[in-house]
Amino acid sequence: MKKLFNLENFIFITIICMPLYLVKLTIWGVPTNIFELMAMIAIIVFLSGSVGSKIELRDYRKYFAPLIAIILGLLISTLYNGAYRAGFGIIKSWFVVPVVFAFVAVEVLHKTKEKNILNAIYFSALGVAFIAIGYFFSGIVTFDGRLQAIFNSPNYLAMFLVPAIVIGVAKFNKNKKFYVLTLLIILSALYLTFSYAAWLAVAVSLIVVFFKKEVETRHCLVSTEISKKLFWAALVGLLIIFLQMGSDKMQNLMHMDSRSSLASRVMIWHSAGKIIVDNPIMGIGPGNFQNKYLEYQKYFPPYLEWAVPEPHNILLAFWLQAGIFGLIGFMWLIIQWLRDLIKRTDGVASIGIAIMVGILIHGLFDTTYFKNDLAVVFWLVIFSTIKNRSSILER
């Protein structure tokens, strides 16, 4: 029984339960959620136990400075702009808890065989995808026929599923029958979101997986094997485009319609750019974009979208919410991390880089960090690969 109820199992389950951040609570006047409570319990148990006394920080030291820059940028921007409740709430839920929990998760799970980080992320996405398919067959979709399931937007569902697809493809040979079935479920859910940015992110991420593995195993950029994989990937891509040809969204995109989703994003980016020009150093503080976006309507033609909590771009989001210091910290972190991983030739590095490429490519069109679950996945990938132990991610 003790083997069943232990910290390793609890953390593994907590990662799987990331979407429970949607279940909101207020405790002693402080807004929180089910996932956050589970994460904080894991952190407290870790710090109060014998495992917490054996923390090794050597591998993480070079990343302290960019992380501090991000947090300082958020704090300064929050204090400067005066939106304390929203700002400190976001710092807690999207930065402090995800960072500390991800660190604890990596420290605890790095020696396990079955309960590793990748499996937990994959099972979480699989559960969400399974529920999402149930929503689809129940006819519960958005007004334009897109699948969003338990989330507030189809884009949120898509952003959560993309890393899992990279994981499933990278680990495909370990259990082909299992991954054929489960990837079909996840890919179906992703397709039904009709998020073109997510599809692009998956395509680029898988190319990274194929090429990096090829270079590591065959020491060449292109071989017969990778040519076959790219051929089938291109065929699937063409099939998806063909299936979408009749959709209003694809037609609007192809004809550069003034009311397409891309046109809407361009308008949002223009507005975000104007806000940055007026607030280049301090930003506007976490959680303030929606109000500022509406305030800046007077400078532009009528918006195509009015409910826009984030600027649909990860770099713009960091600059606006954490100021120039937060943006520099984020870019510093990513560049330092990529430089370290590119030098490595293990499978861990390949999967980590591919997931991060997906996050960054998708982040050109959506804000692929500023949500509880996305933040946790981001830091799990960062810390797992920094740890430089292949047992953390791949068995």
C-alpha cells in the first residue's frame, strides 16, 4: 500500500491532472484551482521530506539569471501598472507554481522507469483528447464547427495537444500498437480544432524529430528512411489541406479575406505593437492586455475580435506583461537552453528541442505559455532536459 501512496505516484497523477486548473476555488480569499492545490501539496511534501534535502542545483545554475529576469520583469511591471490582484495572481499561477512544481517533479521522477515526465504529459493530453472526441460526437462544438471541449477556445485545446503528438511520434517504436491507437485519438481531436497554427507547429516539430534522429544515428542529413517519412508526412499534409479546401476558414485564408482569422490576428498584432511603443520598458502588467486592447480601439478600424485576453504571440505577450526585462529573460532562457541541447546527441535532447520548436512556432500565432497547463508543460520540458539524465524523459 505504501508503494501505491507515495510522492512519485502523486506527482505523476498531478501532471496528468493539469487540466483541473479549470476547476476554480477560493481559499481564504485567494483564488486557486484543483491542479494548483495538488501541485502545492507535492511541493510541500517534497520540501518537508528526505528527498528535498538532497536537491542538486548545479545543473540549473546557468539558468538562474534569465529566470530571475523574467520574475523581476513581471514584478516590476505589476507594481508599476498597479493591477496588483490580477498581476500577482498570474505570477503565482503561471510562473511560481509551475516553475517550482516542475522542478520538484523532475527531482522526484528522474529515477523512475514507468512514471516519467513524457508519459505523464502524454496521458494527460490523451485523456483530454478522449473527452474532446466525446464532445464532438455529442455535437458540442463552437458556432463555426470547431472543437474546444473543456477549454474556452479551440486554440487552447490545440495548444495543449501539440506537445503530446511530438512525444507519441518520438516514442512510437517503443509500443507501436499503443501509439497508433492513442495518436489517432489525439490527432483526431487536434484536427477537429481546425487550428492551422497548431498543424504547422506539429509539422515543423516532427521534421525536427526526424532530422535530428537521422543525424544522430546515420550522421547524415537525408537518407532513404527519412525521405520516406517526409514523403508520408507531406502526403498527410496534402490530404489535410484537401479536406479543408471547402471550409470557410481555408477559403478566407487563401483569398486573404479581410475578415479571416489571419486578418484578425494582424489587427491584434498592430494593436499590441502600438501598446508596446507606448510602454516599451515597463509593459502593461500581467492580465491587462484585454483592457488595453479595447482602450486602443480608437487608433484602428473596428476590431474583428473584441474578446482578446492575449496578443496571439508569445514574444509580444512576454514584452507586454513582463516588460523589456521579462522579454530579455525569456529569450535568454530559450537561447541558452537551445545552445546546450543542440550539442547533445541523446534522444532526450531531440524530443525536448522538437517540443520547444512546436511551442515557439505555434507561439508566432498564439500565446503558447500564458495558461496554467501550458506553463507547466513548458517548465517540465526545460527542467527535464537541463537535468541531463536520459532516464527522466525516455526509457
